[in-house]
Amino acid sequence: QVQLVESGGGLVQAGGSLRLSCAASGSISSLNGMGWYRQAPGKQRELVAIITGTGTTNYRDSVKGRCTISRDNAKNTVYLQMNSLKPEDTAVYYCWLQKTWSRDNYWGQGTQVTVSS
């Protein structure tokens, strides 16, 4: 019904940058909320940043000022620009989409981000 495909993860040194992309396909709308979560080994999945259909954004405190979420509705794609990366940002990053009316949640397969010190 909804497919999310992430790309852009990788290995980067502390202080470096990465840009994650997530392309959505299927039964989707530009009004759907989209965002990024992450999960480090042994930890719970946590919100990184979300963006609503109207462009309102929200970030976890630890990434504010370092990360920027954006979306291109024409391409059904959401991006996460991550700068000044820290080793504690190391995790699998998951793309997330929530249907506006049903509130159904969808997840991508995840992309690994590793930040070396």
C-alpha cells in the first residue's frame, strides 16, 4: 500500500555531514506527515525529526541546530540533512509516514549511519 525507500546513510567522521532521502510510493498524499526515527543498538527507537503536510517541523533537542528536515511533495520525498555529526548519532535511521485520516504508520527498511570519533 505504501512503500518507503531510504538512501544516503554511510560512515562519516565526527563533524561531517550526511543527507538522508526517503522516497514514498503507493497510496500517499502530500498531507501525510513524514519524518525520521533512529534506533541505536540496545536502545529504543526515537524520533529525530518530523514534518507535517503543511511544512511544520519538530526536532528532538539533541539534533536541533544540526539537522534540517525538508520535503519535496512533487517527488514524494523527505530529506534529512545532518551536519556536525557526533558518534552518538550512530544508529539505524528509519523513514516514517503517517496517513492523515487513518493515522496508519509506515516504516522504511532503515539505513545505517555510523559516525566515527
